[in-house]
Amino acid sequence: MIQEKVAQTTASASGVVPTLLALRGVGKVFSNGVTALSDVNLTIREGDFLSLLGPSGCGKSTALRLIAGLSTPTSGVLDWRADGSLDRSNIGFVFQEPTLLPWASVFDNVWLPLRLKGVSRAKAAPAVMEMLARVHLTSVENAVPRELSGGMKMRVSIARAMVTKPRVLLMDEPFAALDEITRFKLNNDLLELWQDERFTVVFVTHSVFESVFLSNRVVVMAARPGRVFDELAIEASYPRDEAFRTSPDYAALCRQTSDVLINAINSTAGAHHDGH
Ligand SMILES: Nc1ncnc2c1ncn2[C@@H]1O[C@H](COP(=O)(O)OP(=O)(O)O)[C@@H](O)[C@H]1O
Ligand SMILES: [Mg+2]
């Protein structure tokens, strides 16, 4: 069953998908002496939906900030594809907190990145309205953030990140604060957007279920020091919908991923023990 689906999967099934970014021997030691990341080797391919899965403190956010260029590694390199087609403006970032401008309307919040590039409100309108439609927020374009639910605020945040059509979307536990039903809906909508627009996603989560549902690749990380522990290919075809969420294939993939995560966590406990 799973075997048949391999041919239909995206990037992971094909060796010809171009590399977008390679992390080579990347380490990050903070000035307080904490080794947040140690010798991370990771290749991100064009069109990947790649999740970084791991316990709190294993360096997921640090890795994402390095990829975003918000921080620099203390060792190793980040090798972007050398065709000059990618720079910081091609990267969108969504954090767990939606960080919207409280006094500005939904429309104006989504307009912001274009406004910072000098695009007028009128000129930006088609792109803003298209993104609002994509995240199902057309009817609240004039509302301000305090009038919105947590899920709607997150939708605004996604629309704002995507309005410039970035090639890469970095997401740091974006749905962790939402209730389960809302989270499932946003998972579905994010996948739909990704399938239509074909950007690359690096998604940070500590949820096995979420990482398996969304990703074609799950990179499992371990802590102390933060490092890549293992990687799993999630060989299930897209589109993935509610039927997939309740399928035996999904359950099996979650169990497999969960086992790897438990090993990753135990590997840290072991290292800690050895230190005594
Ligand atoms: N700016 C910083 N200064 C010092 N230590 C930090 C800083 N940011 C993160 N850390 C430490 O680095 C480790 C990894 O943090 P982080 O990347 O936030 O992990 P995660 O996102 O997986 O929870 C943790 O031990 C954290 O306390
Ligand atoms: Mg984090």
C-alpha cells in the first residue's frame, strides 16, 4: 500500500529535485557557552515540506533563525543555491505569536511587507485580496486583530508572510497555541496553499502527528547538544486530507516517527547519564 504511493510523492521520491539550501557542519555556540547546534548537516530541496521535530531546547528555533539569516553560525556554512535567485526577500517567516499590528486592519497587516517595499495600498490590493481569499479571510479584511480568534490571527500572519510570494516559508511552531480543531483546519489549508504555490517549507514542531501529516521529510533532532538525530521520508501521497488523518498508513507513519523521537530523547538522557 505504502509502496504504491511512493511514485506519487513529491520531492522525496525523486533524486532530480534541485537543492535549495545545504547546511554543512553547522554549529551555533551562544556567548553563554550553550551549544545550541552541533555539526548539523541537512539538505533542503526545492519544494520540500520539511519538518524539524524534536523536544524543547534541541535547537529548532536556532536552526530556523540561521536559515532566515537572523543569526549567523559559529561553525560550518549555509550553502544557498548559487544561481542568485534567492535572497532574504524570498523568505517568509511565521512565528508562534502572530505579532500583528494591533491598530491596523487585517488588510493593512497583510499589506505591510509590500508597503515596506514601497508598494502603495491601491497597487497592493490585488495581491492582498488574493492572499486573504487563500486563507479564507476575505470577509474580515476591515477587522482589527482583537476582533479575531487565535486561528484567524494565525491566518493573517500566514497571509502576511506569503503576500510577497516567497520561495521559502519558515514556520516556528505556528499552530502550537491553537485548539486541535483549529489546528487541523490550518494544517489542511496550509497544505492546500503549498500544493498550489509550490514553495519550500521548513516547519518547526514538537508534534509527531502534525509533522507526519504535513511533511514529505521529518528531521528528528536531539538536545544537549542540539543536533540532527535521524531523518524519515514520509512516503504518503498528497493531497492529504481528513481520510489520510484517520488512515492506518498515517497511524503507522506516526508510530514509526514517534519511535525515532523517543530514541532521540533517550539518546540525550543517556549522554546526560554518562556525564555523571
Ligand atoms: N540567544 C540565546 N542565548 C543563549 N542561549 C540560547 C539563546 N537562544 C537559545 N538558547 C539556548 O539554545 C538551546 C536551543 O534553543 P532553541 O533553538 O530555542 O530550541 P528549541 O526551539 O528546539 O526549543 C537551548 O538550550 C536554549 O536555552
Ligand atoms: Mg523553539
